[in-house]
Amino acid sequence: MTTDHDIHSISLTVNGRRRTVRCEPRKLLSDVLREDLHLTGTHIGCEHGACGACTILVDGSAVRSCLLFAVQAEGAEITTVEGLAEPGTLTPVQQAMQDCHGLQCGFCTPGMVVTLTAFLRDTTNPTDDEIRDAISGNLCRCTGYQGIVNAARQAAGSKEVAK
């Protein structure tokens, strides 16, 4: 049974917008994003941090949101896949995923896009091995990963990978 003293109010900035959420201390950040803030682009796959579907940016770093309690994100700057581009536009990574057929069912795509966005922000001319290493924590059950590697290579050539 949850009582009022078990509920915490947390403030965080999500996709550039300051948000306050009330939740139990044990509620995962992935659940807060999906259930409370209705940002369903953050997918939940394994709930153990192994699949990468729930990857978001926390203060600029790629993080598995299913491994963080929401209260741990107090004061953080959160970027979900919805916040990577302005509405109606695609980032170079998103465009490259489309161009290079780097997605099929789409379940892993948000986490893959966020992971690649963070990676390519810091690595401007990666080798295929570096790309494969960067996405090694993101599982895709539909592709052979080559389209995703091709997309990363294409996006790496863009002048503006991330905001």
C-alpha cells in the first residue's frame, strides 16, 4: 500500500521542457517517461538494461532508462528520441536510418538512434568496427545490423549529427 509520504516530487527537464512528476521512489525512469509524460518513443524491452530499447540521453550521455529510478534523475536534462529533432524533421541519424534501411519492425530503433546520436557526437569518423562496438549494447532481432552500420557511416558524414 502506497501512502502520501511514499510519493516523491521530482523535477527534470525533458526534451527542453521543465517537468515535475510525483512518483514512488521505486518507479523506473522508463515508466515515468512512458506512463506519466506520455513519451512512448522510449521502448521497454528486457527491463534489465540488456537490449538498449529504452536508451535516452541523461545530461548528454546515453543511459538505459530501465536501470534508473526516476528519483535518481532529479534535476537532470533528459532527451528522448522525441526530443532529438524539431517536429516534422529528422536528425541526420534518423534520416540515415531511413535511407539505409537501418530499421525494420522499429522496436529497437529509438534506442539505436539515441545511442548512435551520442556516439557520433563524440566520434566524427568512426570505423565499422567502432560503430559495431558502439551499438553492441542494442539488440535488434530483425536486421543483420549492416543497414544500421551503413546509416551510422552516412550520418557520421553529416555536419550536424546532434543538437
